[in-house]
Amino acid sequence: MSFFSFSSCPGFLFILRIVMYYFGCFFIHRLGFALVPWPSDFEVNYFPGFEPS
């Protein structure tokens, strides 16, 4: 698949990891499954614009 060609780009895995962490934290809070005790300061510092309900 042509998708794997992007993995050769520098920082692609880092960006993908950040995106997965962002959406993962978002969905965990929205669904109510707080499997990981995310500190509020962690959300503010690393996820700007994220508004926990």
C-alpha cells in the first residue's frame, strides 16, 4: 500500500503518535472510560485547545 511510503518521512511516526494520543485522550474522556488517569496539567500542556468536559 502507498500508505507505508509515508513512514519513511522523518517525524511521521512522531506526528502519528501525537495524533493518536490526542484522539485517544479525547475519546477516553468522552466515552467515560478513564482507564488512564490523565493529569489536567498534562492535557493543558500537551493538548492545547482540548476542553475536558
